[in-house]
Amino acid sequence: MVDYRTELNPAQWDVVSTLDGPILVIAGAGSGKTRVIEYRVLHLIRQHKEPGSILLLTFTRRAAREMLSRACRRDVRAKNVNGGTFHSFAYSILKKHAPRIGFDSFVILDEDDAQDAIAACVKRLGFADSHKRFPKKDTLRKIISAAVNKEMTIDEVLEADYPQFLEWSAQVSAIATEYARFKIEKGYFDYEDLLVNLKILLTKHEPLRREIAAQYHYIMVDEYQDTNTLQADITYLLAKDHANVMVVGDDAQSIYGFRGASHRNIMTFADRFPRCKILKLEANYRSHQQILDVANAVLADMKHKFSKQLVSAGSRSGDKPKLVHFRTGFDEAAWIADKIVEFDDRGTPLNHQAVLFRSSYVSIPLQVELQKRGIPFVVWGGMKFYETAHVKDLVSHLKVVVNPRDEIALRRILMLIDSIGTKTAGRLIDSVSADKDRRAPMAVLAQAPVPAKSARQMQSLCALLEKIADPAMGLVKKFDCLMRYYTPILKDKFDDHAERASDLEALREILAGYRQLDDFLADFTLEPPERSGVPGRAFSGEERVLTLSTIHSAKGLEWDCVYILGLIEGVMPVSFSLNKDSSIEEEHRLLYVALTRAKKHLFLSAHYENSGFGPQQFNRISRFVDSGPVLARLEQIVSEAEDADSERPYDG
């Protein structure tokens, strides 16, 4: 038998040994919450609680399996504990009781199927050709999903997150209604329906709710800060009779509002369960104290939070965190690459290091630098920059400038023009190939017959390509001319055009580092950063690969050495969050999550000049660093800041 008291600290033991009544566990980063949940399951069983009466709800099946399998290794009775995600639990209940809400049976739609169903509804309602700026099926799916998960109206979702589609509010609402009707007609449930229908079942069938609540007498919910409104309501409906519910989470790590998670759930849990006992886990088993001091300073500066102070457990050691700043993003990337090699040589291998960032495009200069040095890396979160459609569009125009007879690139840019599809593009390319006078392709295309809707844009394309083919024109100026032409296409083609524009700004900065366009295209084609490493450097599989990751994708992970890249306004907090207080607060929590991934070494970096973006632009360091509590804690770090030009990144 395990003596829990010898394996748990007093705060952890308090959580494990408190079995009855509502409990809110505020589990700070690295505080051992997985072990606490595992041991609490074991303690319940050894206190003669029926394993089948215990329900553990997590956000991934893997998390539930991990905790319960560890418990099973200590006590085989734990295999009878009910564990899984909210969605899998909902499915198990609805499979038995769906007839009570009018469904003899149902089929679950995956995301692709749901998008296709929405597209069918758009066509059925006659909106498919209503306007070229009408939201696409994947965007409509996100809007409808957000409305359900956040329990908001379509109008509210559009106003908050998709203001560019407010003019289509009535149509989107009609599509949402038709989609709901379509699913009922066909017996389909999407992911949100599993939660919606479970809540309906528990709300409208009181005897059944009491029966299910009695079956699960001890309920635990992991990562409660990431629950949406529906999940919080389901938790309450299951637990309100016996109130034996423990939720575990960290309000300071609530970073998934864009998925529908509500920070409010963890903040108001005690209001729903008035006898709630609030317990805090503040001993950190991951990082040394100087790293935690920075994290605590960021935490102290947050507005809506549970107060806590992370304290390093044990005798972990490491370097003092450093704030470093540079003139450009390329200077920043070169310094980080130097440090990565230095730590690798000193015994901290690549797989024990990670570079974290708010948005993937910020890492592009670093990806270029790592590629040049042959340092293998993997990118987590977001699409690969070099494979995105909008970047390929821009590069295709540049390829045609270098080689006007590049049929693949020419086909791509022709098909960006209104009313030019595969057949028309093929006919135009054939006319170029068949031109007996071997005129410049642009001259042939300028005179080729095209649909009336395409004529003006075709003339604009030909004029653009002729202009930027001038060898005397600098590469950045070529790019600027191209962007003036492409920006309307970008807005037409992509619902998330504002975010994609950031990628193109980064592409512009990369291009500014070249003298010859053909050199840039050769590097782009032959040596783009790869997702799983680069040739030319020996390493044994994934274990020798550096991690580059968005902070969202890094949550729950840890590394010996962490570099946090791009701590400037407009990047963290991201520019599209600046007009909403709740979004700013979530960005603030994102920095806290990033800081607490580091075990031994932590570097925060920023660059203050974007010289590649036309007129010289100076960045201001992130408000989350440039603030009272954080600057007070970072004062010594700032005084030791390393700067390529020995200049400050901001005034004051």
C-alpha cells in the first residue's frame, strides 16, 4: 500500500484526502496535478468507494487513459473507473437515451462532413452565388460552432469575431437554422450536438438526471479553465444533488477562448457550489525559482485571477532568465541560433530546447537561419509558412517574372482572376506556347480573348508583370507593387486575410535580404524549412530535433531551455486582440503559459525595427513586459540585457 503522505506535499494531500463536497483546485503550472488526480482516484477506491461511481472528465482521451492506467498499476480496481472526454461521456449517455429527445438513432459527423453539410445548406438556400465575399463553408462551420459552444447568437459571434461578415448576418442565421433542421432530418449529430443534447436530456428529464447523478457520486473534471459554457452546465447538472465534485485547473492558463472556452467558468465555480472549498497547489516541480519569479510577476499584473505564488520545490538550479533585444528579426534569429548551438554543445540537446511564439509567422526569420545552419527542427502549431496558399500565390508571380514560361506558376496566377478556371487558364497557356512570333507571354495574354468579367484584371496583371520585370527595380519595390495588386485578391480569397497578411509582411522582410530575385527563388524552392528536420546534419530521429512551437501548442509541455520570441506590441498581444479587454487578458495569460514551460534556462526576446516593411517601423516592447510589477521583477534582467547594437528597444 502506498503511503500518500510520503509522496505528496501537504497541499496535494489536502486535495487527495478531501473526498466529499465541492472542491475547486487551483493547480499552478508544474504543480503535479496529474499525480493528485491519480492518487485521489486511488484514495477514493481505498476508502471503499465503488470505482464505477467515480467519473473523471478530461479534455483528451490520452489524458484520461494516462491517469487511470497509472492508477491501475497501483490498484487494478481503478480499471472500473469511468473516464473520458465530455464528448465521449455524452455519446455513452445519448446512445442509451437518445429516444427520449426524439432520436431513435444518430450518426456523428466529423468536421469535414459537417462542413459539407453546411455547404449543402448554403446551396439549398440559394446563397452559394449570392456574393463572392460570402463566408466559405469552413468559416460558416466555425461561426455556428462558436455560437453553440459560447451560447451566443449568430449576430453576437459575428460582431465579436467576424465583423467583416455582419452584412450577411441574416443569411448566416438562416444557414444555421437550416443546418440544424438538416441534421434533425438525417439523424446527424456534430460534436456540439453531443453536448447540447446531453444538456437537453439532463434538463428536460429530471428523473433520468437524478438517476445518472446518483450513478456518478464522485465527479472530477480536469483542465476546468478550458471548459465552455455547455460543459460547465453539464458538470453542474451531474453534481448539483450530491455536490461531490472536484474541478482542477489554473485560471492563469485559460488560453483557448477562440475555441469557446470560458475563463468565467473557473472564476464562478464557487458561486454555483456555495459550500465550495478552494485549495491551491503552488509548489512547482518544474522550474527553478528565478524563472518562477518572472512568472509570478506576470501573474501579479493580471486583473481577473485567483491569487497564487509559485514556489520551486526541491533544489532545482539554472541560469537567471534574460531579456534580450535586437535591431531586426534577423539579428534576433541569429542570436537565438547561436545560443541553441551553444547549449547543445554544453550538453542540453536540441530536443531539450524549444522556441515559443504567439504566431507562426514570427518564427520565419529563425526558420531561415536554422535552415542555413543545418539545425534540424520541427514546427508545431499553425500551417507551414512555405506551404500556405497565399505565400505560394505571391511566389508564383515572382516566378513568372524570372521565367515567363513557367506554366505551373502562370496557371496559378491566371486562376486568381475572376471567371478564369482550369479550362480557360489552359487555353491561355496554350496560346502562349503556340505563339509563332515568340513574343513575351504577357504580350500574348494581353491580347488573348478572356471572359468579360476577367478583362480588366487580366490587363492589370499583364501591366504589373511588365512593370516589376524591370531589372533596375529593387526587390522590395517589386514586392510592394505586387502587394497592391494582390491585396484585393487576398481579401476576396480568404476569410482570415488579416492574419495571412502578416505572413506576407514576413515574406517581404525575407526578400529584403536578397539582391537577386532568382537567388531568393532558388533558396525558396531548394531549401525551404522542413517540418521534421533538414538534410545535412546527422541526428537520430525526432529525439534530436529542436522544437519551434506556438504557445498554444506548447501548453502542458516542458523543456530545459526555452526562448520566447517576438515580445512586441502587435505580436503579443496580437494586433487583432487590441480592441477587446477579454482578448487582451487571454493574451496576458498566454505569456504566463510560455514562461512556465522552462525548467532551467529562459530567454525573452524582442526586436525593435521592421526595416523590411517599407518606411522604417519601430516596435514597442510588449505591454506585458513593459508594466509595473513585471518591470520591477525584471529590473536586474533588463540591466543585463544583451543587444546587438547596445540600444534600447523602446523609450522609457
